[in-house]
Amino acid sequence: MAINWFPGHMHKARKEIREIMPQIDLIIEVLDARIPFSSENPLANSLRGDKPCIKVLNKSDLADPELTEQWVAYLEKSKGVKAIPTTSEQPGQIKNLLDLCRQMLPEKADSELLIRALIMGIPNVGKSTIINTLAGRVIAKVGNEPAVTKRQQKINLQNGIVLSDTPGFLWPKLEPESCGYRLAVTGAVKDTAIEYEDVASYAAEFLLNAYPQAVKERYQLDTLPASDFELMEAIGRKRGCLGSGGRINLHKVSEIILNELRDGTLGRLTLETPEMVEKEQIALAAEKEAKKAAKEARKNKRKG
């Protein structure tokens, strides 16, 4: 299933970011620590050019700590990028961003010139909570669903840094397909835009492969099911998700799996690794090249 969700205000946000970028000194991109690659906007690097960038791995309290360390090292391989894990549970981590901004722009930090930072992030990564923590007051609306921020705003942090906030936006085509699934699993895509059971099935298969012990313990299973569907049925029987005729209500099971994964009940989980996404990128490039070659072959055949 291809997942696409691109509301109109997101198209407007992309255009606005492109327009204000020349006035910006530094980018702060908020990522979901459970999916650092899938939550990273592919436009960010092309838009920022050589401007310094801080990648904030937010919700790190929900992510696998070992994999978070791997992601920090991986992201910092890019020139001008600094990566730090944060969580709303520890405001001090978030406030460290201000010192980091000054460190990355020493020529401005040692003068009276304002540092103009742009904060960006896809829906539901906790960007608004970070803004409110930095400002020390409620400025950005916080919501437990995607696409709460609808318009651009400037916030003077009163400490030599002016923050430009933009609406969180995704992109017209989420690829590879697994990237779209991971965004849906963590709640970055509105539930009304996804097939709940399909996304939960993806999550169930991932959990069986990556965190089997967490699955056994949480759902009190003596043995691990062999497939995602069998796991969903087992959870349904354990939790009493039965419909007419004793059939398993897969929608209720899907809600259990996704909600417990999202809120950390299943433990600290990360849905992707640097090695995994590199393989996916190679496979995607090969697929695109094959499609291009096939199209060219059809074109030449018509000419002949």
C-alpha cells in the first residue's frame, strides 16, 4: 500500500520555507528518534545548502537507546550537521539547543547580531513542545495528532535568537513504501488517511523480527507466532477482541498494537537502522533505474 498524505497547507509551507531560507542562519530539524530517516524531510538538505543544521532526535525516551547512538553518529557524517537526542520529559536537554546554536555560529554568538534559526519537522514529532520549552512559555499549539501548526510564525526567544516556525509537512510521494509505513506506524500520518489493519500488520511483522522478546512478554505468549497475521490473532484471543461467531476483530487488535507501540507500552523501540535504510535506498535507486530503462526500451521500440 502506498501512503500519500499532502494537505494543501503543506504545499504552502514548502513554498514559504523556500522563500525565507536566504534570511536564515541555521536550521533546526526535529526528527522522531524512532524513525530518524523516515521523519527526515528529503527537501531539508537541498534547501539549506551549506547552512549549519541541528538534527533533533526527539521522543528519544521511546526509542532504542543503542540505535539512537548509531543514528547520531550516522547523521553527523554529513557536513555541518550536529545531532542530539531529546525528550519532553527532560526540558534541560531541549534548552541545550540554544547553546548549540551559538556554538555552530561563533561569529554571531560573539557579537550583537541576532541568530536567525528556522525550526522545521514533519507532523507529530513534538516540534511545538520544543518551541514552548525554548521560549519558556506557550506559543505553539501542542496536539497529539499530525498537522496542528497551520501557519508560519516568528518567535523572539529574547536571548539573541529569533526562531521561525513553519507548519509540519510531508511530501507528495513517500518512498520507499516502507518509509510511508513507518511514518504511519508512529502517527505522523493521520489515521484517517491509512488502512489501519494494513499498517498494524506491517508493525506486527517488524516486531516479530526486531523485538520478539518484547512481544512475548507484553502479550504473554508462550511461543512466537510465525507470521504477522498469526500474531494479530494471538493478541486478539489474549485481549478478548472477538466479534460475531468468535472471529477475531482485527481492527481492535490493530488499535492495540499501534497504540501500545506509539505510547511506549511495548518498550523502547526503533523502527529503522542506518544499515536498513541504506539498503532500501540502493534498492529504490535500482528500481527507478529499471523503470527508466524499460520506458526507454518501449520508446525505442515504437520508433523502430
